[in-house]
Amino acid sequence: MNISEIQSYLQEHELDGWLMADFHGFNIIAMAMLNMHGMLTRRSFYFIPAQGYPTALIHAIEQDKFVHLPGEKITFSSYKLLESNLKELLTDVDKIAMEYSPMGRLPYIGIVDAGTIELVRSFGKEIVSSANLVANFQARLSPEQIATHRIAAKNMIEIKEKSFVYIADSLKSNKTITEYDVVKFILDRFEEYDMETEHSPICAVDGNAGNPHYEPPQENSVVIKENHLILIDLWAKLKHKDGIYADIAWVAYAGKKDDIPKKYVDIFNILIKARDTAVEYIRGHIDSQPVFGSQVDDVVRAVVEKAGYGKYFTHRTGHSITDNVHGTGPNIDNLETEDSRRLQQGHLFSIEPGIYMDDCGFRTEIDVYIGHDGAEVHTLPYQTELIALLD
């Protein structure tokens, strides 16, 4: 955490300070920014003013947890002393950023409880969301981090290829293979590539692919057969201190290309167009004007809606990616949330439009990084058509 850089940002954006409030370690943004560890069971505040020294307002029994932080430490035991100290701490400031989301539109940032917001407002202070602060200082990746993402992206493409070969070979040799077998195969490849993941990957067949977060059960998993539609979604990162996730989704048909139903081809082509339109939009605007996650979602969703499948595109277009597969940066979303955070150099995120119906489901997913030269895609090659596994 670079205090001087944060203060420069606060001054540039006419903010008087950033107040990080926590209880029981629930403010995961503050915990990460302040590098907090160990048992935390009391309220705390850490205030970074636009000018001057930071101040920590902490409970007397947890002083040792905050010794590594720069600035003054003020202790309290009673809630009355906490409130009076906090009021005094904020005496000379008016406009404060906190982990707060107006109208709950961006719940990833809306972490601080309503009562604490009320308390600070009772001092006559204006509270604004820290969303862009967090996106700037917590979600922008370093060159070392993005290097690990590039490797992870290459590995994901290779593992995806091996997974489809595994399915095809099993079908050609009349060997029984289930959705869960494919998941296990992918997890085994992660180990081979010295990678780790937060959750198991997805292998979904036909109607199961219509459930975006489908998890095949170990027992009684669906057997993959000829003419099945198969969606796989896999994400992992290197087992490395700077490891950053790569996340992709591909769709295949367990048959010959000439036998793929026209409905499948038509739907998938819509998603290819929507995905590519997003990349074109970002590349065409990122150097000349602010681009927000919500705008990109609108561009993608418009393609799907124009094709008549809008009601089947039931999730956001993409999510932030960091050392967590769902990171703290801007999401590509104007459906589930209104993500008005600006995409900045150093941000990594997915673009993954999907169409989900009762009998089938489709998704294409790539990862986009905002680099020095604009939008870069590291999860190459793109999928440009449905893969026919038995040709």
C-alpha cells in the first residue's frame, strides 16, 4: 500500500480522505489493502486523508494487529469513546470515500453496514463510494502478475484441447465417459501443470449446459454420448505468489460437423459476434475516452437481443480477474449490477456472453487485459465455430 499514491489520487478526484471501516474482518477490501491477518473481532477504522498522516482507530485489545500500519494509532474500548474519537478524527474533512454502494447497485463494494454509514453521516460528512479507488489500487495487475496470467492462459488452452481429445477418444473407443470424468480429467491436468483453482471446472451436456453454474455430481453423472452438446468452462492459476487466473469456456459437439444442428450453429454464431463486438468496442474507445464495464455489457447484450435471444442471456457479460477468479476490479455488467467503474490500464476481465435454454446452453469466454497498447487477449486462439469431435 503506497500512501502517497493514494493521497495523490484523493487530491486529483477532490476527495478529502478514504475511511476503511471493519468489524470481524468482514471488509475484505480493507483487509487486503491493509495486509491484515490473524483474529480480528472488534471494530476498527483506518483513515487516509488527502493530506497528512493516516490514523488507525482500534480497540485496545487488538493493538498488535495494526503495528505494521503507518500513521498514528488511537485506541478505544467503549463505543462512546469510539464514536467521539471518530468524530474528532473527521473534524476537518467533508467528502469521504468508503466501501459503500449507492442504492446497493454495486454490492461488491457495498460492504460497510448501514449503521456505520449513518454514524459518519451524523457528523455532517458526505460519503461517496470507494469503488474506483479499489479498482485503481487493488485490481490493477503488475507486469509480474500479468506474466503469470499469460502462462495460465496458455495452459488453459492446452488443457482444453486435451480435454476434448479425451472425450473424443473415449467416444471413438466406446468407452463410457461422464461429465464428472471430464471434470476429474481437467483437475488432474491442473496438478500436472502445477496450477490451482478455487472451484471445480464445469463440464455440462445438452440441457445441463443451460445452467451457467452447473456442477456435475460425482455419482450418477450424465454419460456423454454421440450427438451431445458439450460445454466446458475451466479456470486456474499458477501455484505462485503472483499467480493470476485465466478463465475460458468452449463448446463442442460429439459428432461430425455436417451433423451439427443448424440451431446450434446459429446460436453459437450470435455469441461469437457478441464477444468480438465487445473486443472491437474496447479497442476502438479505450485510448480516446473513458470506458466503463456497464457500457461494454450493453454493447454485447445488444447483439444478443437483436438476434432475439436476449431473455436467454441471464448473467453479466464478464467479471474482474485477479488472484481470485472473481476479482475486485470492474465487472462487465449492466444487468445484475450497474458497474460504472472505469476500465483502466492493468485491469483484467472476462468477456463471456451466453445463451441458456431448457435443452441446450452455449457460452464463449475469453480474457481481456488493458495493457499499454490497449485491449489484449491472452486466451488465444478464439473459438470461432463449434468443434466437431468426431470428424
